[in-house]
Amino acid sequence: MWPLAITALVLGSGVAVAAPLRLLAGWSPGAAALHLPAAYIALAPLCDVLDALSLLSVRQHAALMATVLAAHGAWRWRRRAPPQASVTLAALGELAHWSRLVAVLVGVYAIGALMTRPMAALHLDDPDALVVDFHSHTRASWDGRDGFTVEANRDWHRDAGFDAAYLSDHGTLAGVAEGRRRNPALAGGGTVMLPAIEVRCAGQHVVILGATSRDISDECAPAFLRVARPPQPPERAAEEPVALLTIPGSLTSPSRLPLVRAIEIADGAPRALDQMQHDDARIRGIADRENLALVAGSNNHGWGRTAAAWSVVHVPGWRSLRPEALDSAIRRRLLRDGSHGVSVLERRRVAPGASAFALAATVPAVAWGMLATLSTPERLAWLCWTWAVFGNALLVRRRRRAGRVPWGARGGHRRAGREVQGEHAAAVRRRTGDDPIGALAEDDRLLELHPHPAHGSRHDEREAHRRTTVVDDELTPPE
């Protein structure tokens, strides 16, 4: 039944196809598409499911766990075995079973977070459209994954379709220095790592774009003392850092923070995905009131292979700029155009529900939303994998039946065979040399107690041997 159900869902969701991308803020960047490499399509069921998990908020993750545990508990209740004599053994068996389920869930999340797999990438036709990530980390951050080097960060952004990424580690520029050394000579030569630093200011996490060694601190004072000066023309102001207000956070009023010129409308952290839902109107209100650019940040610390959103900045001729000039051009665009300077595209996802009922429906809603955004090649891959797995399972089942020994019962038959062998050995030890007929009778009794198809020929041989022995005894004259 399950392959038919999956086939019906995959084909049925094609009736209500939804675009995998949606415009979240700013101007339309023209023709935009989500590019899927061949390896992604070949592994579509795995990649689609892990991407869907990566785009869940904290509340949605909790709802998913609760749904899986409740559904599995109901299934176990329906298939419960008769009560055992030992309550302790029954409790240990249930504990072992639930421990295996938890281990499977942890394994799925670990694969999604650590496995190197193909990524969906943003593709734009406009040659002057620059795809930027304004907020990312490396292992130089205290909370960055240990193996997430600057080059691993660059590879991640390249695979996701980014042309440039700001390295905004917490209170350090160590990653920036390494990234600058390995940057291409011109921006069009590959993904460019740009300088930034993340600091705390008035209880809010702030990213300083264009940071230098003078801004190295966990607090905001050094950076903001340097930029807290009267407004200057964009051409000259671009030489100074630009502050970006990030989420998740308390959304401190930008008027309390000097030279904040941008605010995140999208962020890839699970807590931020929750805040994007309930603070969307507030974030847009702050941007309109303060004339701030709405941008997106991956906030990637080295976990997962899914980009939640992309920022697009229009910079004519950016491919021929050097990395330092590209950084200045981006900051100049933020200062000059404000709320109209950046376009934000996000991966379509199911937003976390505000009510308890909406959260309870997270699993079916997310599953349907994932299937509705599948491309035609992905649907074909889903169908091929579904029926290939089903066909393989059917073949294995037929082979087990042909052997007349169920797979799950083979261990029991092996144990029974060992018991028979042990009792036969004991019977041989009990034999006496003057009563061979009695010894053979003991063997026959044991075979009747433990019949097995493979013992038939041995039983016949022993019966013939017993009869021969009797005849020999009768014909042998007494001494």
C-alpha cells in the first residue's frame, strides 16, 4: 500500500504546483530559478526531505518530534504483545525499542547537519545582479563547527549560488584574513569572501560590514565610536563600515545604534525562522521608518546544506571589480538606496503556525508543501526510488519464503538446532557399551521431541543401523 500512497501524493501534488522561490522584499531581480544539479535530482527523495527539515523553525521541529513519537506510540499500542510473566523484561524491551527510535531520529538530523550533499542554487539571468550573503560564520566563531573552514564556507556559498559572502565571525577577523588571501583577483573569478564582524550592542547582535582590525571586539564600542559622526555623502561614507541589525534578537530601535543601514528580513537560523513569522510586519515597519535596506543572511555556522534566502544587489560591472572595490560598491548601494537597494528571494517553505492546531498539522503541511514545489525531474526520481525500493523488498520477501524459514525466525531455528545437538551429545555420554539398542532408542526419542526437516535422512540411517544390529545379535552364537 505504501508505494501506491507515495505515488498518489507525488502525482497529486503536481496538480497544485508552487514555485520553489518567492520574492520576500525589494525589486524583482528578473528571471530567477532554483538550479538543481544532476546529483541532487538523482537523490531527490533524500535531498528534498533534508532540505525541508533544514527550513523548519524551532517550534516546527518540536511539533515534528511530538507527532512522530505520538504516531509511533499509537502503532505500538495497536501491535502490543500479550503480557509477559516478567514485567521487568517487558519494560526493558520497550525501553530498547524507544531508544532505537530516538537513535534513528538523531541519526536523520545528524545526516542533515553533517552530510556533504548536493545543494539547490539560485540562478539569475541578469549579469549585473550580485547574489550576496550578509551574515555567515566559520570555525573562528566560538559557536562555529570545528571543521567549517573559510574554504568550506566558500564552497558552501558557491554551491548555493552566492557570488559574495560576508564573513561575520564573533569578535574576530581571523577568517577574514584567510579569506582575503585566497580571494580571486576579480570578483567574477569565483565566490568572494568579504570582511565583517559580529558584535553585541545594546543587547542586539549587529554585523559590521567592511570591518577592519580597529573593530575587533565582542562589544560594539570600537566600531560605533568610529562611525558615529555626521552623515556624509555615499561616496565618502562607503569608506566607513555599515551596521546591519540581525535576527533573532530583540529588534532594538536603530535610532539607538549609530549608522545602522540595513536589517535582516530573513535568516537561516531556526529561531530566526520563528521570528520571521511573528515579527515580519514590525521588521518592515522599522525598515520603512528608518529607510533601512531589507537583507537576508544565512547565519550559517557550518551545519546543513540548505540556503534559506538570497540577497540580490544590482552592481553594474561587478565581475570586473577587485574584492575590496566590490565591498565598497555594496555598502555604497545600501547607503544610497536604503529600503529599495536590495532584493530578497527566499526558498518557499511552510511558515510555523500561530495556533496549536496549525503546529499539530506541521508534518502533513510541510510534506505537502515540499511535494508541491517538486520539479518534473524530481517527481520522476521520487517515483523511481519508491518502486525500486518496493521491488527490492518484494524480491527479498519471496526469497525468504522460498527458503521456508522466515528471516526473523532464523535465529530461533538456530537456537533449537543447538539445543538438539546438546541433548544428543548428552545422550552419547550416557551410553553404555552393553546396551547399543537402548542408546539408539534414546536418540530416536530426542528426534521425536525436536523434529526438523533436515533430520529426516539421519533418522532413516539410524533406524536401518538399529535393525542391522538386532539381526547381528540374533545370529551371533553365544560363547
